[in-house]
Amino acid sequence: MRNGAPFVERDLPASIKQVRERLLKQSRGDRAFIELLLIARDVGLEPLQVACELALECGVVSGSLVMNELRRLIAPTRPPQLSLPKQLQLRVESLTDCQRDEQLRGTHYAH
């Protein structure tokens, strides 16, 4: 696994090869590249390729940057904002009142 040796001969997309070359020049870059490939095993090479392209566009290539881009790409979409019926909506929002908290706690409170 040293320097990503098992993947040197493998036919990878150009952007992934460029990221591999840059990562292997960094300390622990071989481990970072292997981590990327392990995630790609689960999600596929296409998201990894797009993440590598985005990292290359930034001009700074690191394992953590590519990993962040990849996680953003594979993250589940947020559900649409729910609309609550009028009966469930707050009429008066609560206010933070530290003095009230002190009064409720009383004088017998010990830290």
C-alpha cells in the first residue's frame, strides 16, 4: 500500500491521477489517497472524480480538502422546510432572563 502502489497501474480518471501525484509528494499523502479510494469504493469513482476536480480548481490539493469536497457531494439533501399549522406556531417567543433564572434557583444553590 506504500505510495498507493496497488493503484499506480489502475486506470483512474485524470483528475484523480493528478490528485494522487500531488498527495504522494506530501507527508502521509499515501494514507490520504488510500482513504479517498476507500470512500470511493462505497460511493463510486464519479463523486471522487468531481471532488478531485474541485480541489484542483482551488489550486490547493490536500487529502482533507478532497475529503471535504467528497463529503459535501455525497451528503444527503436537506428536507424541505416544513410549514407548521397556525395552532403549533409560537405566538410569543421566550426571552432569556438570567435574573429570573437566579430567582428560581434560590439562595441555596452551591457551585
